[in-house]
Amino acid sequence: STPSYKKHPIGNMPFNPKLASLVLQALPEVTPEIIQNFPKDQSYYRVHLPGAGSFQCSVTGLGFEAKSAVSIQYRYASWNSHLSAAAQEEWVVAGPLFCIMVQPGAVGAVGAVYLPHFVCLAGGVDVSLCRIAHFKSGKMTLEKPTKLNAFCAVLENPSFSLLGVLWRKLRSTLYSLPMHSLVLIFQQLSAANTTLHLYLIPDDNSVKQAIEEQEMNWNSKLIPKPPPLNPLFFGCSYQVSSTSHVVITPGPYLPFCYKGPKEQQLFIEIYIRNMAEEIWLLITNERDGTLVWKASLRSGDINLPTSASQTLSGAVFIKKHKMELCHRMGRISPILLHLRDANIINSDEEEEVQSQSMSQNRKKVLLQLVEKKGSEAQEQLYKILWKKDPFLITDLESK
């Protein structure tokens, strides 16, 4: 449910019990099929509803109300690629942008779409300023949502295109809209001692997913912590500090802003030379010193560093677990695609692997091929496997 509080930490915005009571309609969750055989970075989600009913995607938070059986495909899109500079002066991005497609001839089968947003409605926000943007043939049209809930904007009888939630900027007010936010903390497993990356982002699944994928490539692990209880404001800076001695780079201040999933996200690095049994991390508003978030970081949250001789490189991992990888590695096609994109293998080598009649033989030939190319190629394969199947890599490394 939406957090309740008497006033915002900035601007003393009035408390509105009616809006504070709004909650996201509880829709049954559905896990989508992920389609990866599209161009690079263009993975789609696909769901099929066998009949009338409502559902919410467990990955994206996008929801639909179906009148009859229907198949729907959708993916994240980039606001920066579609929202003009002039429109960005007038509108605030308030949720992820989706590209939605319904099977031909079945558009009328969808009675409503539930588009996630991250504006906090509990503080007297003017809901009349909310719009749903459609992008077709390079042009944007705006439509008023049929209904606005705490975490989604509902549009009935939708036509599908690129859809997302915007909020009109108020130039007469000193402060921006209050936003639901997330604090993401990752430990870099290959870094010296304890090195953390801390992100402060709006509660947008597309941005969160992009950060997780990037950190996975950097051999990091997520340390789950609760989100801030009170809303944050775009354009404000927030100071990160600790109860213990830590080194914060490049500095303790993080601006809170929206950056799309294709952009480099802002973060600070926290270096802890000697990890105590427990330390506290705090985030305060730079403008008035209000505490907006705090969390305890315990030694059990952290993978304690090992000596260099004990740390497995990608090449050592591939060699050590070669036999088990032959039996347990997942689908080869997406792995081959990533290896080609990284210029580790060429089309002839990919064909050589795919020509093997049995799945286990394809995996064996792939591992032999990468081994012959040296440690850097094996390191790349390790990173791809870590991204595609982290549970398998974690299980093998634990042995």
C-alpha cells in the first residue's frame, strides 16, 4: 500500500487521505514467455490469456483486462528516442514506455491496459495533469487515463502502439512531483575488499532491470534492501553517508533524476576496507537534511573477499567445470549469438557448433572452441553464462 505521512519532506505539501488510500488493483500475476530471437537488446515478453479476465505481468508490472482469448507481446522502449526536446520541457516521464502488440484482428479483445507509473499520489498531487502518451508514425498524441490508481494509469478500450505515462510540469511550483523510488546496492565480487555500487532511481522496472543486467556483466550481486518510505523529488540531490568509515566515490551526493534503461545510470561507489559486523548506510536530502532512507548492512549480506589465488577466473571456471557444463548448460543459440556479438566466434564456427546432431555434443564443441581461443574468450563465455543462468554458475562455484 502507499506509505502514509503528514507532509512531504520538501514543500509541506498537504496530506490527502482520499488519494493516500488508493492502492493498485490486485490483479492475478502471470509470468511471461521471454522471446530472445530478436535483434540485439530487443527481447519481447509474450503472454496468452485463454479467456476473459485480468492479469499483471510479474516482470514488468504491465496489466491487461481481456474480454476474450488473446495473445499479447510487449517490450520496453526508450522515451529519449521518441519524446522530443520540446515535449521534455513540458512533460515529466512518470513510468516506463512500452511497445505493445496484439495478435492481428484481436485488438478489441483487450478492454483495458494498466500502465505502471511511479508518481506518489498521497501528497495532494494534481491528478488532472496525468496523460498517457501514444507514439505512432513519429507523432505523439495524449489521452487522459480512464482511471488513476496508486501505481498505474488505466486506459479503457486502448489502441496499441508505444504507450507510457507522462505528467505535465507545473512551472508555478518550486518543487517537482513526489516520486516512489528504489535504492539498489550491488557488491562487486571481483573487487578488492568490499566495494559497493549504490543507485537511487525511480521505481521503474525497466531501469531496475537494465541496472541488474549491467551489474551482472560486472560480476556483481544484488544486496536487497527496502525502498525509501517517503517520496523523493526529481532535481534534488541526496547525500549518502555511513555510521562507519567508508570511502565514497566520486562524492556523497547523488542527483535524483530519470534516465532511461538504455542510458548509463548514475551511482556512487562505496569502498569498505574492513567490514564490521554491521554498518548503517543513510541517505538525506541535501537541501534540508531530512533523512529519507537508512538500512543496515551486515556481514552476512556481503561475500567476504578471498585471496587472489582462491578467486576463480573465467578461464579457470570453464576448465574446472567443463564436464558439468556439457550436461547442465542451457540453450546454445542465445549463447552463440552473444559470442558472435562479442566477436569471439565467427559465422563458420557458429555453424560448426550448430551442425552437431546432439545437444551435448554442441556444448562440448563450443567449450573446446572457446578453450582454443584463450583465457579472454573463456572470460567472455563465463560472463555470458553468468548473465544467462546465474543460478547454475552460483551452484557450480559453491562446489
